[in-house]
Amino acid sequence: MAAVVCTSTSERVRRLQEEARTATLDAFLATSDESIAYLSGFRPLQLERLFAVAVPVDGPGAIVVPRLDLGQVADASPLLEPVSYEASSDGLAELAAALDGSLRVGVEEDHLVFGRSEALRDRGLELVAAGEIMARLRWRKDAGEIARVKAACELVERALVRMFDALRPGVVERDVNASVENWLREQGAAEAHPLILFGANAANPHGEPGPRELQSGDVVCADLSARLDGYWGDLTRCGTVGRASGWAIEAWELVREAQAAAIEACRAGVAAREVDAAQRALVESRPELGSCLHGAGHAIGLAIHEPPFLVPRTETPLEEGMIFTIEPGIYQAGTGGIRLEDDVVVRADGHEVLSSLPLELVEVGA
């Protein structure tokens, strides 16, 4: 298998042109934040305004932005002509002009707004669901992308250590989350999503941090993610306030074994569903400890959640350069939840864990 190398935005545009041509498309239209960033180096703030990268299979493409953002795309690939539109326009006429001569246009069907799809169809374009083309280009990371994910992981590791060191009974759940998010942003994170849950609230993997105070005997499940220099790191560690209960110890040891099994399965050529199966066989073997509520993890990069997803329905074989969160968990209603998460890159000869934070059930002073 060819070595993974750093790629320029121009090379990414050329690869997209090749893939679109193979799929018998006349052009490809990228509209998601992450795909626009991948192709141009510019990450838009998508509110009501249209942003898009239009790439015909022959000839130059275009990056379409509102006039107020034109100055931010000056450094985009020379294969993408900056095209701006005024506040009096919704940008669709300018986009259609950039696609002039194209009939079959591949789109990211999970991202293109329905109303815009209809407007482009009204202009005579045949829109083809082709999001997998873009996903396949993005999911195999080059050396520079892997380094950025690793740097984001290092920042999240520091935040986790800092957070656990400061925890004491009586602190408020939502205050702890706010403090961690603020610190991550102070360190340069463009986005940060802490999800630090106490006690019974941790039994809900996506619970909402609230006014609950940390109490002696609580389990703490701390899932922290941050986007640094365009790329995400996402890690989870757990702790207990005071000596861990029998349930916490057994649940943590089971999840640790499940994570190790899933990481070991994270190899080139293995179907994504098999990585999930490796952890699921262990977590579901102890129903008295709780429930297995989610898959083994998901790919990560420019987006915090991107395909392939490590769930039972995904047959996609893993490839060198893919990066996944490996995050098995077990959850017992009324008691809490235990989850362990690291970011793992698939290598030609195995895998590499990009995070280095020790796996331990942290004991917070009671």
C-alpha cells in the first residue's frame, strides 16, 4: 500500500475531479463545512448564507462565498476561482454560473439544503447523491492531518488531567463543563465540547450537564473533545469520588478489556462492524453491570463524527490512514456510566494510539 503523504488543497481538488469523472459526473458540489475546508483551506461560518465549492471534472472550479467573506479565500487553491455574491443575492445564480456546462452534478446529499437542491434542479441541473465520493477522499488522512489530530489529543489530555486534579465534592456539573470549555478555548481550540457527567447522570451517554453537585461515591464520566488547527481530538476518562464501588471497579475493568479488544481489531482490511463486534462481545457479556448503548466509535478528523462508523451495520473495510475514536461504554440507570475513549490511526502494519493519557480509574478526594 502506498505511503500516506501530505497533500495540498490543489491535489485534493484534482483527486476529486478524477473520482467524479469515474462516477460519470460532470461536476461535484461540496457544501459541508468540512469538505469546503478540505478542498480550500477555508472553513466557513454557515448561517443563512450559501457557501460552496463547485468542481467541474474539466477546467477550473470555484469557491462561492458571500461578499463579506471574499477576503478569507484569497489563499484557496489556484484551481478554485473565488466567486462572491452581494447581499441582494442568495448566491444560487452565482453557483449555477460556476457550474455552467455541467448537467450531472454530484452533491453531499446529507448536507445540501432541500430548498437549494430544488432551486438548482429548476435551473436544469441533475443532482446525484454522491457524498461517499467526498467521504472516501477525506477518511484516509495524510501525515499532516494525523499530526493535527494528535496535537488536538494532546490538548484534550492536558484538559482532562487539569479537570480531575481540580475536582472536589460540591462542585457543580455545569460549572465544571463551562470551566473546561473556557480553558480549551484559551489554549487555542476553535471549538470545544466537554461532556462531564456526575453520578446517575453519567448513565446517559449524551446527558445534559446541569446543577447537580458532585457527591462522595459518584462516578465521573469525562468526555472531552476540541478542534485545534482544523482537526478534532476526542478522549474520555472516568473517575470516582472517594474509593470506587464494586460496580465501578468491575464496570471499568470490563470496559478497559473491551477497548483493548476493539483497538486490537482496528487494522487495515478489517470490516468496521468487526471492530464493534470485538467490544460488544465483552460489554454485553455482563448485563448485570449495565447496557451497551452505542457502537465502538466513529471516524474523526475535520468533523468530530464522520464515516465510517464502527457500528454493526457498517461493512466498510478499514484503510491505512483512517482515524477512529475507540470508545466502548457500559451504563447502569440510577448508578452511572463508564466509558473509555482514545483516538487510533490505522497503519499499514497495525494501528497507533494517538493519545498517551494513562488508562486509570481516577480517584478524586472525598
